[in-house]
Amino acid sequence: MSKPKIDKNIQIPTEILPKLLTPSEMRMIKNRFQIVNLLEDRLSIRSIAKELKVGTDTVVRVIRLTEIKGFKKKTPRFKIKSSTPWIFGKSND
């Protein structure tokens, strides 16, 4: 017997999210949202990490997610370079 098909394009009301997510998950979502906003303001990876007190790997992970999900198409001024020379200690700041 096959699984029933479920519509995955559902709209989740924002007021229900805090009830469904743990405090840690809510904090991660807020951090991701702040990272996206700071990326739109063209801040560097290091400055975003420093300002939000997260690791550069967290910022890079959000960049990768936005690239995969096609987030750039929704926000025209959202331009991210994929080159990562800063990983090896070379800063563009």
C-alpha cells in the first residue's frame, strides 16, 4: 500500500510557530532571518557573525540555504559571492 499524498504547500500561521518549536529552534530561525537581512545590507560574513554572535559557519550555512532555495530571485539586491577565501584566514573586510 502506498503512502497517501499530502499537500506540502501549507501556510503555517506565525502565531502557532512558538507553540510548535522549542526556544532553541525559535532562536535559530530568528538568527537566520537576521543573517538574511544583514546579507541584504551587504555586510561581510565576518561582520555578520560578530554582530549576531554566531560562527562564520552559521552565516555560510544560511548563504548556502538561500542559494539552494533560490532566495536571490525574490530579493533583487541580495547578491552573495560564493568564493570563500576567508575560510583560510584571508579576510576581505
